[in-house]
Amino acid sequence: MIRELIVNVLCSFSGTIAYAVLYNVPKKYYACCGMTGAAGWLVYKALVQGISPVIASFFGTLVVVLISRMLTVRMKCPITIFLVSGIFPLVPGAGVYYTAYYLVTNQLSLAAMKGIESVKIAFAIVFGIVCIVSIPREVFQMGYWKQRRWRKG
């Protein structure tokens, strides 16, 4: 079990970095991109055992976007650097592939089932992104929390 977890982390980390390399992310952000993708995949894998893949994708996306927002403020760069590459492990590519495969092989009920599940996962990812991106940028800055604490005290 631990070996499988380590393999999952390494694969999602390296896959996310490979995606960042493909889209010309600056080299200094590779480790952060990999960490973001690995964290989202870990949350997904932990939750998919007990709940549906749609809900697990939603929570994995929340983690990816939250880490992306924190890294964006900390490193003073656009959120797309971390978000696009970090969301890569959660995208339902296999579901879309099997939808097309079942359509071609004339297995329409399986195609509909896989297609609907893929669309649900895609909407869960979008909803997770919207939930975190709608939080004001100031919340992710340390000065905001220091100022709030100063006002209370």
C-alpha cells in the first residue's frame, strides 16, 4: 500500500512537471508545479476509495487551486503557471477516450455512462476552480491576516 502511494506521488509529480515543461513554464517553478499536481492527486486517490470520482475530483481540484493561489501570491506570478499544470492529473482523459471507444464499437450504453461521468468530473473541476478563485487575492497574503489580528487586538 505504501509502495503504491509512493508510485502515485512520483508519477503525478513527474507527469505534472512534464506538462509544465511542455508548456514552457519557467524552470524555477517546476518543483512547485509538481508539488501542486501531486497534492491534488493524493487527495483524489485518498477520497476515491470511499466516495464517487466526481466528488473526489472536486476536492482534489480545491487542493490544487488553493495551493496555486498561495504559490501565486508568494512567488508573484500568474496563477495559470501552477493551475494548468497542477490540474493535469485530475482531468478525465481516460473517460473521454473510453467514451469515444465505446461509440466506435457501437456500445452506446457504455459510451453514455462514461461520457456522462466524464462531463460530471469536468464540471466538478470547474466548480472547484470557481470556488477558490472567487476568494479575494488579499486573503492569501500574510499582511491581510496580520492586519486583521491587529484590528482585533
